[in-house]
Amino acid sequence: MLKYCMDIPKKEQEMLAYWDQISAFQKSVEGRPRDRRFVFYDGPPFATGMPHYGHIVPGTMKDVMPRYKTMRGYRVERRFGWDCHGLPVENLIEKELGIKDRKAIEQFGVAKFNEACRASVTRYVDEWKNIIRRTGRWVDMNNAYFTMDRAYMESIWWVFGELYKKDLLYEGRKPMHICPRCETPLSNFEVALGYKDITDPAITVRFRLKDLPESLALLANKPVYLLAWTTTPWTLPGNMFLAAHPAHDYVAVDAGHEVVIVARARFDAYFDRQGTQRHPYIKGIELEGLRYEPLFPYFKDRTGAFRVVMADFVTLEEGTGIVHIAPAFGEDDLAIGEREKVDIIQHVGMDGKLKDEVTDFKGRFVKSANKDIVGWLQEHGVLFEENTVTHSYPHCWRCDTPLLNYATSSWFVRVTALKEKLFANNQKITWIPEHMRDGRFGKWLEGARDWSISRNRFWGTPLPVWKAPDGEVLVISSCAELEALSGKKIYDLHKHVVDAVEIQKNGKTYTRISDVLDCWFESGTMPYGEVHYPFENKKDFDEHFPADFIAEGQDQTRGWFYTLHVLATALFDRPAFTTVVVNGLVMAEDGKKMAKRLKNYPEVTEVLDKYGADALRFYLMNSPVTRAENLNFSEKGVDEVYKKVILIVENVVAFWEMYAEASRHPRESGDPVNSLDPGSSPAAASGMTSGNILDRWITARLHELIRDVTSAYEAYDLQGGARPVVEFANDLSTWFVRRSRDRFKEGGEAKQQAVATLAWVLREFSKVIAPLMPFLAERVYRTVGGGKESVHLDDWPMVQENLIDQKLLDAMQTTRKIVELGLAARMEAGTKVRQPLSEFRVTGAVLGEEFLALMRDELNIQMVSNDAAPLHAPWIMKQEGNLIVSLNTEMTDELRELGFVREMVRQINDARKQVGLSIQDIVPLYIDVPERVRAIVEKHRGTLARQILAREILLERPDDIMGVEVEVAGETVWIGMGK
């Protein structure tokens, strides 16, 4: 095979320029009918950092399927979008401005802070555009939507208003995880993004009873304590109750100077059975209502607090069987506080710092105060036992701060009221891989809670809620509505603008509540915000909702996929998308997370500059990462694609160019290559009228490829669409082209048929690989003479089942297996393929003469037959299954002579390449050989002339001709080229 060298990345850059020149992307969209839409939604990324492999994977999936659907005749509009709001942007600006907390932002100025956020959003847009363009992805980035645009934000207000009208929104107080650094609550799926293992104190504390149950009245002469266990010492100043289970057994343990009460089942965890006095067991219900002394003095006068209550959630797996209850922290705790109708103690601010009332620790961050709080308990004699526990604990998904479970107010979407509809609509979605539907996503829906959507932050879409002093609210659904109620023109909907807008109505003054919306709410509104629905494009949207296809990483099952699903179900009782492809994570080669500081992965730009985009695209798509499995990225894998797919195809194309008709006409102006007439008969070119076995076989293989790739793409199986390409490229190169070489050299009708067949195969093959490897596809298509300006403007090739001759394919596969066994026999004999041998026999398969001829040529054997295999020397036998081959390795003078000629052909052709001769250069050849082999050269002069494209062969060594000396079968031969 020709060693075809070219700068692939450079050629891809040239192709990008060509696509721009002909407006290929625009034409691919506009060339398809408006009434045949394939709707694709592109989830918005943040542009606050550079794109990485985690973006390249879904980005490529989002390119392959739309390209395929376009070639199938669909109009696929692809609009890029940017996620602009939320903590990711705020955190970035805080770092740049040296701002550490919320108060500092307010001192700096909300307007100035928000404008700094606005300016930062597009910081890396150009870099994103460059990478996305360089990877060959076609998407409209010039008309991208931004979630911070007034139109997009107005659609968000409309969504909020619709939910409010449907009674799917409410303002409530609930325990939620808050980020104390950001001073805002997080939704449950945001919390799920940031768990990590940490070590916390695990302490058991004494609570002294003021009252005793009747069954323990005899213990009044000693102090009696309830023991409670906690891993959050910082919550103890907010303790209001102790909870016991009414049905559990509890035991009073005489510890000498005191009596302590624990659950009977937890006795062994704290005490030695030998020598420990225990009093009769009592039921938990007997503890109900008992009063105890507060640990700390800060809130000792709180009415209704510091007593034992009953709770069914008390378990016996850990701790003492008695639970410390701080209603301001935790769902179960708050439920008890509300049940007992007490004014709960909130001794921690949203910033995670202990309030001034907690005089001994005021201003301290709760986690860092744990050690001193434990010390205080020890000093005051109420610490019973101190240990540590390692457990999984949630951290902020953006700033990595440990979260606090904190009772605070928020606006919620009633997700729990939608559960049945959410489940039903999920069943209407095709998930790739399928197990995601009822597995990861379905399980998440099962545990879904009401969604906290308000954030006590600055850079985001403000909640469109105006409230009067008496608590009455107005929910605004559009700019026009706000303008009508306020009498002011609204050009910007951001917090620092609309906070100043007041509404006067019915004698009341309404002011906007301060919160902004969760940025996940904004991304979930993408289908509507992208087109400014329902204020614009209503009819078009209504006709084409939901989307036909989306794709993102598996983490979005709790993010974008989820928010899209909730909002579409709430608004329309429909899924937001009908098909979703879920990708896995891209890890470093060692399985660790990719990290710049570790330098454990090659940069995207480095890979693109070295191997080109097609190699990277193919490597990623031909991996399990397209089916929600993780991929350990290996540069060797990209290199393998480069060598085993791209260079092989390039070599085949270069081979075709060498033998294409010299009369082929130039194509468009500026096209660097010429081609055969693209209007030539497809029937003739496809091999349909050719009797040649190789033409019929490669035609069957091509249609088999079209069938398999089409089937995979129709099932959104991206890996399945890539895998068959490797095998076909290898078949085309190492079998069809290798075995057709003689036809290409012969000239005449045989050559014409071979050239035409290969051109047709390459042209159709270019269409098959167009979605996956758009650059290579374009180069092949334009070289062999595609009928359109671009392969991406052509139609997807249609499979012709009648041309998939399965008997032929099976026979050829058997033939190649036999050849493989034959080559193994040659290797065992130590005989090179260039050395002809006399006989080769095959048993276990009866094949026609056409297949035997292929074996003869490939194995360089004079006679191949279906005779039985001899078992004696000089025969070598190889067997696999029922196939048995035997090779006669006996050498004769005639065979050695033919081997010498074959070796001369190879050396002379190498010399032709070195001096830059092409197949069109028919020149005289001068050969000077030792006298003992001169007769061999004279005898085979005609064969040599044909195979080395010589006008004539002269056995002399002229003084005016430059030449080279080579060694052929141990003989020194001088070769010179004439003009």
C-alpha cells in the first residue's frame, strides 16, 4: 500500500475554510424543507472556563446525529446557547474582586457586581467558538441565546407565572442544605453533586432530667441523665428536645455517681455487661414529657422547650436510641418543632456563623467551632464520650464549602404533586442507554422532593414576585404586565434594575422580594427561552414541541434532564424531549479525574493539532462513553484511529488518484484535485454490471456497511455507527485494493472498471462516514467526484438489500481465513511471500475458481486446489476448525528464478518512487546484472516491462545515465532510468 503522507490537521483547516466559503452549514439547514423538522435542543454551558473533553463528547454526539438526520432529509436547526447566571459566575467574580462573602458584595454595590458578572459571561466565548469549529461541529453560535437576555428572562417569568396559576408554586419554610459561603439554599439535586468523605466528631452528651418516670422514682438520690449522640456538636446550642421511640426498651444504668439512660439495644455499645448494674427496663413512652436541663444557658427560657418527645424515626443502628433535636437543622427536627408548636431556636446565621446570643462562640464558623464546643461540654461535665466518624457529607458543587442543613424560607415547585405525571411522561422517552430511564433517572424521580427554586443571591433572573406589607403578592408574567402596573419602561430584568420598581395598586405599595431564581430553573426553561415563547414563535413552537433529540452527560439526570422534564410536565403534561443520549465521564488514562495540576491528560488543542478532529471524534464515539460508561482517555487510542482508519482511507484515495483516467476534467475553480465525471453511470461504477468477483464483493460489503450504520444511527447507537467503519476501511484497503492491483495496472476495460468501482465505493463510503468524520468524508467526496458542493449537502446512501450477497460474503470470508492460514504456513517455512511456491491445497471448504485465483495471487502460489492435504514433508499443514490447508515448500530452480524476478520488480518500483516517477511516466529502463543472471532477465523482459511501466528494457549501463545499485537475492543489480 502506498505510504501516503499528508498533514491531516492542515487539510482539516483548509476544509473549514472551504465550508465557510460555500456557507455549507447554512445550506445544509436551508436546503431541507421547513415542514420536515428534526428538533434538537442544545443545553447551555457556562463560558467561564475553557471547553474540555467533558464538553467534546456530548458536543460531538450533538453533531453526529444532526448531520445524519440532515442527510436523511430533515431540517435540523442547531442554535447554541450560554448559561449566564448563578453561583458559578458569582464565585468567579468574587475571587477576582477579592470579595469573600455576601456582605462584601452589598458593600461593593449590587449593580456594580452584577455588571461585572455580565461582562465575564462572554470571556471565553471566542475560545469556545474556535474549539467547537475546530472539532467540526456545526452549530449556530452567531445567533446563540443567552440566559441573561431580556427575552429569555421574560420567558422564564412566563414559566414562573404559569406554575403559580396552576398552584404548583408556594413559599415555605423547610430545612434545606445551604452553602454558608454563598448564603443561599441549594436544591436537592445540586446537593447530590458534591458529596465527599470527611471526618467529624461523634460525641455522646449527658442531658440531666428534672423529672423522673414513676418506675425510676427510687433513683432520685442520684442525678439521672439521658444520653444522646450527635456528629454535629455545633447544633447543640440550638437543642430544644430529646426524642425517644415510644415502643423501644430503655435501660437505666447505674454508673456509680450517676444514672444514665440509653436504649436497651445500645447498652453493649457503651457499657461492659460484667459489673454494670442495670435497673428494670422501661418503654420509651414512659419518657414522654420529662423535662431536662438545657446544656447551654443561651436560650434556657425558651417556652415549651427542653423536654422529651416521641418520634418514630428514632433507630437503634447507632448512637444511644435517644436523638438530640434542633428544629432549625434537619427535616425531622423541624417537623417536631412545628408539631410541638414552639418558637424554634436559630442560633446560626445563613453565613454559617454562630449568632451573638451564643456568647462563648459568637462569630465562629460552625465547623471550626466544633472542637471548642466539645471542650466546653467537657469542662461543664456533660460530655459522656468523644469519638470521630468518617462519613459522606455534602459540599457546595461550586465553591466546595461544607453545606449545612438549615431551616429557611424558599419558593418551591410542587414536584411531589407531579410525580405520577413525571413517571408517565418518562415512559414516553427513549433513553440511550435504556437502563437510564427506570434506573438512574427513574430512581431519582422516585425520591424527588419539592424543588427549591429561589436563591438569596444577586446575578440571576429575579423572582417576578412583588409583595405588599400585608403579605399579598403579585406574580408578574411579562415585561408588558410590569410596565402596565408600574408605569415604567423595562429594558433590563436583572435584580439591580427591577428591585427599584414599585407597584401601586388598591392603595398598597408592592415591592419585589429580593431572591433570584435557581440557574437550573433557567436552563430547564431553555425550550421556551430560546425562542422567546410564548411572546414570539408560538405557533412554530407548539407544532414542534417536544424535542426529537438531546444529549448530555449522566450527571444531568439530576440536572438539566430533570429540570426540563419537571417544567415540561408542569406546563404541558408532556416530556420535553423524546430521545436522549447519555454519555459517561472522560477520565485520565489512569482512571483518575483529569486535573491540570496533575498534567495527566493531553490538552484538547494538542490532540487536534497532532491528529486532527476526525481522529478524536471517531475515538470518542467508538467507545462506551456514548452509552453512559466512563472512558479512560488514551492518546494511543486517538493515534490508532489516525493510523488504522484515517491514513488507510487516505492511502486508498491516493492509490485511486494514481490510476484514475488522465483525461479526468478539473472540478470547481480552486479545487486542488481532479476527478472522474460525477455523472458517470452508478450502475457501472457500483460493480452491478461487473463480473469481477472483487467488484461484486466490495459492493456487497458497502451495502452491508450502509445497512449496519443506518440501523445504528436510527437507534441513536453512536458506537454502533462507528464500529463497522474500521472493518470496512481495512477490507477496502487490504483486500479489495491489494487484490485489484493487477487490474489497475493492466489498462483497458479491466482498469476502467476497477477505477470506476473504487471511485463509486469511495464516494458512497464518504457519505456513510460524513456524520462521524466530516473532514475526511469531504476530502474523499471531493476527490472522487461527488455530485454536490459538499458531501454534507448530499443525501444519505440507501441500502440495496439485493446487492448484499450473503453467500458471496461468506465465501470471501472463508477465502481470507484460508489465506491467513496459508501465510502462517509460509511464515513457519521461513519463505517470503515474494518467493513463488508451487502448490497449495484446501480441504473443509469447496470454493469456486474465482476464489482459488484470489488465493493464488495473495499467497503467490502457482496452483491452488481443493485436494486432500498431504501429511509428509515438504508439506506444511495448518488447521482451524474444519479448515485444513497444506503448503508445498519444495523449491525448484524455476521457482527461485520467478522469485528473483519478483524481487527485481519490487526494487525497481522503489527506485521509480525515489526519483519521483508516476504511473504516467513510461520511461526506458537500463539494467546491469551479473552474467550468471542475465539470461533470467532476458527471459522475463516482457513481464518486467509490464510490471514496472518501462517503455523498453536495455541490458546495459550507459555513462550518461545516473543509477543505483541494489541487492536482489544476493546479486548486485544496477538500475538506471532514462527519459
